[in-house]
Amino acid sequence: MKGFGRIGLIGALTMSVVLSGCSLGGAGSPKEAESTSLKVMYYDERSFFSQLGMVYSAVHPEVDITVVTQQRQMGPSDEEIDWKAEFDKFVAEEQPDILMLSPDQVTQYAEDGKLLELDALTEDKAYKKETLIPGLLDYARELGGGKVYGLPTNFYSQVIYYNKDLFNQHGIPLPEDRMSWEKVFELAQRFPTDGAKDKRVYGLSLGYNSEFFQLGMMLGSSQNLNMFNPTSKQVTVDTAAWKKVFQTALSGLKSGALYTDDPYSSSSGRQTYEDHLLRDPFVAGKIGMKLEGSFLMEQIKEAQKMVPDRAIQNWDMVTVPVNPESPDESNNISFNQIFAINSKSVNIEAAKDFISYITGEDYARVVSKIQNGGFPIRTNYLKDDSERNMKAFYSLKPAQSNMYKDYDKLPQDFYMNFMTIAQEELKSVYDDKKSLDEALASLQTRGQQAMEQAPKPKEKKEAGVAGGSGVVNP
């Protein structure tokens, strides 16, 4: 698993980008250094080299990289495996120099003294921390209890795309950054609601979040609410805050202003590529606003090129809706891969150099040329040729969500049971069979019963009851 000779076509394409766009100067450039080795944890060897290793190795030929991966698919006989223990065992046995961790794992490993502090690295003048996306280091310190122990190479977030022409046509004020969800729905409801579904204009599209319960969960997450306390094992859904959230969601859905996607729908008849591009009604110019990630930009640009007379032309972006009580932050930004250094590493300097490079400006310049749904963490490579509001993707500071905090402390069967009950209760509200007050009170009672009745791990083993699902991370 050493070296980078077995990478194939993907690696070759990445190398072409490196050779055409990567300067060998600056921080992280090769020095007169002796050969060294690094053991890096990643999903698999091929993915590592195509996404990270090929670029790094091009400017650090003196470093021999070994990739170690924990790939184990869960089977019927693995239902009661302690996946956290499995992960810890893997790290203890392999002792990789570079760990790839989730945010929760960074926190746990930092508390256990298993990670090397990276504060000195980020404070080094050559690291240029001022070009990192706002709030990233604060977020990293929050995970590490006040110190930086891990850094991501990229981030994912969403924005509200909006059609300027539709807003102007209907005399509606343009969306702004840092709107509340109430403001977004208010704007959406100012669009007309008449006409056939495939012909009319809609104020807002939220993708597959348009089901009542899912929409409420999304709004609640942005308000940093949670439905239960995993530590005290208490359900906390029958509150004024959740009532307001679900009332906002219900009013929006009932208004007719929301376009709802049907994940099971399929177009009949033969479709051209142009038809495929215009299948999204926002791209076709029929929706005022849409919540979506970065890939929609590429879809719009492709449609403008292929069907310029039918595709949206005049559009821009604003930030996702925020909690008015904390308007400068959002838990919409996510970091799926956080890299840290094993405190037991015997290759500390090489490990630091690796982290510095893959989170630095040279690497960001290279990967910014490759569209993969995410963005590099350096703001000077987050630009758009048309001078659109790209800051909407990163101007809000990343914050942790309470929605799934300490999720692993819940009884394994509880969460799915609770979701089923919640969808049932809230559907009764949407169908006008119950009031929202009645449904939330019932959900509180039934949810608490489900929490108390959920078998504990020991009870499952003795009774032979199947446990919940688990995956080894990474």
C-alpha cells in the first residue's frame, strides 16, 4: 500500500492539474530533507491518492505514504458490535500518524490525550490563517476544548439561490443575507399560487425537506433546538420553541408557495439532455428561491450554455436562514473529514508538514479547479466569474448543532421508533385531524415511553433482540 504508483486514471488527471496549476514555492514546498514515511488513515488508498496524496506527493517526493483503512461492512452477526471500540482498537493497532476523524471523535480523542496540538502550526505566519473561512479556527478550538487538534481540507454548505427576474417581475424585495426562516416564507408567499403545477411559478423550493416533519426538523436545527436530551434520557419536544417551528413549517406548506419534489417521480417518454438540465424548475426559471448546495451553480451554467433561451439567466445567492438570536453563525456548514496528528506519532515533523499542506493555500488553489460538491477552506479561492455572492457559502461562522449531540448515548432502537411516532403525529396535524398542541403533547408522552421502554444493550444481548445499525468511521 506504499507509494503512489497504483493510482490509475483518476490520479493521472489530478497530476495534470498539479503540473498545470501548482507552484512548488511557498509554505510546504520541498526542502533538502531525508526520506521519511507517513502512515495515513483514509477511506481507501485509491481515494486518498486521487484526492490528497497525489497532490502532496508531487511536491514532497521524499515522503513515502502508507494508507491504512478500516473497511468493514456491517452484517447480521455484527448488530451488537461496539463500533466506537472497534475504531479505537484499529487506531491502537495501526497507530497511523495522520488520523481522519469526525468532529465528535476529535473532541473525544483530544480529551483522551491522543492528539497533538496544532495551535503553533496555525499561528505560524507562513500558514496565513487570515485566508481561512471565518470562524474555522474558533470551531476547531470548540471541538478541542480550547485548542486546535484537527483541521479539515474542505467544507460543505448550502445557500438560498434566487431568481432576480422573478422577484422584479412580481415587485417583491430581493432576499438578503441572514434572513430568518419566517422572512424566507414571507417572501415566498408573495408569489402567485395559481396555475397548473408544471406551468406555475413557486416562491420556494427546499428539495426533499418539504415533508412536514423533515421541514420542521430542518428549521429546528437552525434554531439549535433538540427533541431529546440523550444524557438525561428526556424527550423535549412539547415546548413553545418547537411549536413555533412547526407552526412556521405548517403555514409555509399550506400556503401553496413551496414546490415539493417527489423522489419517486420519473419523467415519461424520451428525454433529451436539454430536458434533463431543465427538469429542475429553478434552473428552468419557475422558482423564486431554492435551498441547495454548490453543485446547482454548475447545473445552471451548463443549462445556460445548452439552452440559453429557456434557462434562468439573472440569479444570485444569499446565506441560509439563521437564528435571529445568533445571526452570524450557522450549523449548516459541515466538515466531513478532519485531519489530526496521533500524539504517539514518531514522524511528528512530517505529519505537521502534511497537515499544513493539505489545509494550506497551495493545495486549495489546486483543488479549487476540481468541482466535487465542496469547497477548499481558503477564501481566496472561492470566487465566481460573474461576481456573485460567493460569500454566502462561508460568511456565517460554523457552529455545532444540538440536534444530534450525544446521539450515541441514546438507546439504539429509540431514534427510529421516535421518528416513526413523530411523523405519524405531525401528519395528523397536516391532515387536520389533530391540533398542533395535541400532536406535540402526544409525541412528548409517546416519545418518553419509547425512550423508557427501549432495551438497554445488556437486555438486547440477553433477549437476542436485534440492535441498531452502525458503521465504522471512517
